Amino acid sequence: MKTWIQKQKKKKKMTDKSLKTVMHQVKAWVEEGMDRLVPKEEAYPSVIHQSIRYSLFAGGKRIRPFLVYLSQGLYSNDFDRILPVACAVEMVHTYSLIHDDLPAMDNDDLRRGKPTNHKVFGDAVATLAGDALLTMVFEVLPRKLRENKFDPERILDFLNLLARDIGIEGLVGGQVVDILSQGKEVDLKTLEYIHEHKTAKLFEVCLLSGPILNKAPEKEKKILINFSNYFGMLFQIVDDILDVVGDSVQLGKPVGSDIKLDKATYPSVSGLDKAKEIASEYRDKAINELKKLKGKDTELLKELTEFMFIRQE
């Protein structure tokens, strides 16, 4: 993978200092926000709050909150107003990771370089921690968005999108087809369905938060829907590639887990070289889609797309 990454960097020399600086700042911003939203570890019953915080603050790049931040930046500089959404999408993502790692799902031992939640707290508490995080989102988010004086109808529109895209029509549906596909030969259409629903749909929630809550034109929403799909596919295909040729220390989890579970991935279906080619195509599609947002500063979104293409973790 390093050889491939080095080739991409030669093709396009990236100057991502500003990107990494902003990402670091947004990460600190959202972690402070989540710390205020989630009960402290000592709150009774303490074990569930310890379990929630163990996974929620285990690290990670906070890509999804960063996308919320960038989406808001297309329409407003009042970023604190959108902070509840940035926190909520990371809470949803963390719930999905806790459940994905369970023995009934992927049965993983490591996540972000640490033992997975169920390895520390047991299957039952880990399951309930994921349930609690998801439930908390739908308790906290409407209240905080009302406090921040967003239009009630827009709040409802966004909550409907969130519920749809993390349910059967999105994340859950993708996970089901992923499970059903294990150990079977699948075609590219099925694989696209898995990635579009399991991964790209939550990116869609992030990127539509700005236009929905700030009453943007429908045309701009459609552009960001297309971008989120291309970006999500790029992200997941690179993730598939890294599972084959990545570094387990950098990834914070064992490589080869997809192979061990006989999961459908782009390298297993298309071959490694073809998977890299498809990732490059989605990178180009995503960047070209952003060009349609006339008059908007999309530079950081473009840099993030390039960063996702060459990432090693």
C-alpha cells in the first residue's frame, strides 16, 4: 500500500497542513461537546457510562463531525450552532462500531489500538452501550437544535433523514446484506449496495446537515448527495484495500479481518489493482461534483477527498 500511496503523492503533491490543522481543531471541538452531552463515568449505573465513554473517546479522526463542520461552513460561520449534529453523528458512528465488533457480528478484538468494548465490559453491556448511544442521539439532538433556534420544520426534516439513513434504508440495511454475503460470491452491484448503505449513507447525513438546517436550494442538496455517495464509496474501497495491505499498528486493528470472515470487498471481488483503479475513479467523481457548487468554498472538502484517497489508517 505504501508504494501505491507514494505513487499517488507524486501525481499530485498535497499541501494538507491547513487540512490537518483544521481537522485537529474540529476534533477537539467535538470531543469537548460530547463530553458535555454524555453522562460522566461515575453517574449511576456507572458501568454503562464507563462503557459508552470507553468507545466514544477511544480516538479516531472524527471524519463525520468534520464533514458536518465543512457542510455548515458552506452556508454559515456559526459553527457552534451545528455542534450538536457533529456530536450526534459521532455518537451514531460509535454505536455502530460497538455493535459491529460484537461476537455476533465481526467478533473483533481490537478497535483503534485498544481492546473492543465487549472484551472489556462483556457482550451484554457493550450491546446496551450501543443502544444507549443511539437512543441518546434522538433525545439530545432535537432539544439542542431547538435551543440553537433552527427552524422546527428543518429540524424535523433532518431528524427524518438521520433516522432513514441509519436504519433499514441505510446503515442497518447495508450491514444485513454484508452479513448475508459472507462466504458467498457476490457481484459488484451487491457490493456497491453494501458500501453505499453501510458507509456512504451516514456521510450523506453529515453533508446534508448544512443545507437542510440552513434552508439551501434543492439543487445544492442533490450535489452534496452525489458527493457523499462518491466520497463514501472512496472511503470504503480504500478501507477494503488497507485491510489487505495496510499496517495493523497504523490502523489500530488487525489487517486481514475481512479475509478471515470471508467478507465481500472490492479486492476480493475485483482484485487489488482494479480496486485501486475504482478508488481513483470515485476520487475524481467526488472532486468533479464539488465543482458544481458555484460560489462555495469547497477547498477543504477537495483536500479531504484527496487525503482519504492516500490515507494509511
